[in-house]
Amino acid sequence: MANLKLKSGDKVVVTTGKDKGKQGNILKVDIKNNKVLVEGVNMVSKHTKPNAKNQQGGIIKREGYIDASNVMYLHNGKATRLGAMIKDGKKVRIAKKTGEVID
């Protein structure tokens, strides 16, 4: 199991691949497969059949998962790695670049 420090709602920047440089919030985290779903990144086409929810059917654009190693946390507009430490009896995440506590 991967030691993933990213959470849903975190603002990240893509560091490699076709969407390099794009920023977005994490929508979903798949800890088991070490993947994240970032809004507006890795858009894929999904072909759908008509159903009660979508009467028309057709091709829908949606986000696809990307590997968590290809994104970095954005702290004050700069990409940084994340660390963890115990503060007041609680485990908190810290930005490695500045040493500031994130949450």
C-alpha cells in the first residue's frame, strides 16, 4: 500500500505528461492503485448508451485517473512535496519547501 499524502480537495499541479503544467483540485483519490482524479486533467471520451438519466446518449468527456507521482501539491502558488509530523498529539501535513503546517 502506498504512503499517499494527497487528499480530496487539495490543489495540485501536473508535473509530467500531456497535461504538464495544468492545475486543478483533486476530486478522488485511489489509494490502492496510487492514482488521483484531478478536475480538467486527462480528459477521456466515454461512449454512453441512452438511458433514463441521459436520454440522448453519445460521447461524454470526463476526467481519467493519473498516477499520484505525476502531481505535486500547490502551496502558496508553488509546487512542493509533502511531509508529516506530530504536532500537539496530532499528525499534520507540512510543506517541505517552507516547513509550514497545511492541516
